[in-house]
Amino acid sequence: MYKEIEEIINGWDPMNLLPLAPDDEYSFEIKKIIDVLEKQPDINESELDAAISQIFNQAFDVSYFHAEDEHIAKQILFAVG
């Protein structure tokens, strides 16, 4: 599951840090996403979008982007489905 989510998040690169940052730049956030998925196995796309937005906004101390704008949750739910 980690690898699938990592590929999606790194492809999205929400903070525009790659390729200058290490490949594992988003590992903390990916682990948080996995925690959400494991704790809420029936989570829907909208709920996961909100969780992803919160994870990144908190991790990077920002409040300006929303995961649903990029359909990240849909991609993740499909990949780990």
C-alpha cells in the first residue's frame, strides 16, 4: 500500500519540493494517510480528500490547498482498492 500511495503523492508533489528534495520527502504524510485508511476502511473520497488536505496543511503549516482539487483521494482509493 505504501508504494502505491507514495507514487501518487510524489507524482502530485503538493509542495513542489521534488525532484530537489529526497524521494522520501513525503513519507511522514504518506504514513498518516495509511493510518487514516486503516482506521477508516470504509472512508469515502470526500472524507479522504479532507483528511489528506488536513495532513498536508498541518505538516507544512499552510492552509491554502485542497486535495480534492487534484482528485488525489480518488486515485488513492482506486490504487489500494
